Amino acid sequence: MIPCRRQEILKTPSVQKFSEVKNFLASKQILCDYSIDYRCHTGKCGEMRHLYVRDADYTRACEALRVILGAG
């Protein structure tokens, strides 16, 4: 579990993208935590995945995220 001081690095409904980013951060030895929100409102049910990193790792995680998502 990540300490309370954490930053959200990714928010996506995509299981594939979530797993890809989570595994990539782990390969870079960046600890992460996640939560999954289950919602059913306005007739649309679904899941939203949130990925968090420690404040201390936030900059490194952002750089890694740019690499994996093709922006860097």
C-alpha cells in the first residue's frame, strides 16, 4: 500500500491500458497503488480505474507514462 501522500497518475476505463501502465511502472521499480470505482448512474454502468504513485515518484512516473503512451 502506498502512503497517504500520493498522486493520481492515470484514470482510465480500459483494462488493457491500466495493466500495461501498471506493469511498465513496476518494471521501472516505481511503486503504485490503484482503486477501481464501480458506478451505475444515468443508465450507464461501468468501471473506472485509478492508478496512484507516491509524491516522491510522481515526476519519474510522469516521464515513464509519456514513454509508454508514445508522447516522449
